Amino acid sequence: MGRYSIKRYKTKRRTKDLDLIFDDLSSQEKIQKLKNQPIDETLPGLGQYYCIECAKYYENQLSLDRHTKSKVHKRRAKQLKVKPYTNLEAEAASGVNMLKFMESVEKFKQLEQYKKEHHEEFNELISQKKPELDVILGIKDDNETNDNGENVDAMIDE
């Protein structure tokens, strides 16, 4: 047995496939559900900072913002603009399940029309930002002040 006889899979950084992510981006309810997940201690950032396009969790809003500006995220977002290839299309190409394929094409056209009409709402939901974890957990007020009466958030932004 050599070291190449056993197939090794790289699963450390494996995320959802494009077709599953494409389904997540299909409706506003699904996007809203993914962006506003319940607090989960097993996930980074308690599951509050999630990139839908890449299906990854981040520690805080700053790292999520940096990720959205990266090449990896932009490449994934570009890939999601095109509808992923499905088994139904392969079957239709061979002449099987043509009626079911035509129904799915009509459904896809309606979905794309709806997305075009509500493009701004979809983008607003996807780019929704959250406050720090302390504010989410209720440990710190959103407009907390220090001993001098100055706004701590304003000092951090400077």
C-alpha cells in the first residue's frame, strides 16, 4: 500500500454546492431566515455573521465585510448569477421528462422576473449588517458611553 493508493478528499474547506446556494437565494424568506439565525454556540460568531453566497460563518461583522470584498467571494457571486446545471436538464437532453423540464423552465422564468422586479430588496437583504455580539446578546447597549460621557461606538469608528 503506497501513499497514493488511498483516495484522499479535501473536506476541510468544503462548502455547499452552487445549486443548493442558488436555491437559498431564490426567495426573500430563505434569505431572511439565513441572515437572522438563532444564536448557536457551536458556530463562529454564534451563527450571526453568515455569507449566503459562500455558505460560511464569520466571527464578526468586520471579517464578513472583508470577505465580501475578496476575490473568492466575488468569484462565487459571479458563478451564482448563472443557473446551475441540473439532472433534469440532462434527462431532457436525452429526451426523458421533457414536460417536467418545460415546467421547471417556466418556473425559473417567473422566478427571474420576480427577482428583476425586486432586485433592490434582494440586495438589501443580502447586504444586511448586524451589530457586535455584545449588543446582540444584550450585554452592552447599542449607544454605550464611557466615563467621560462620550459615545464608545463613535470613538471606535475614528
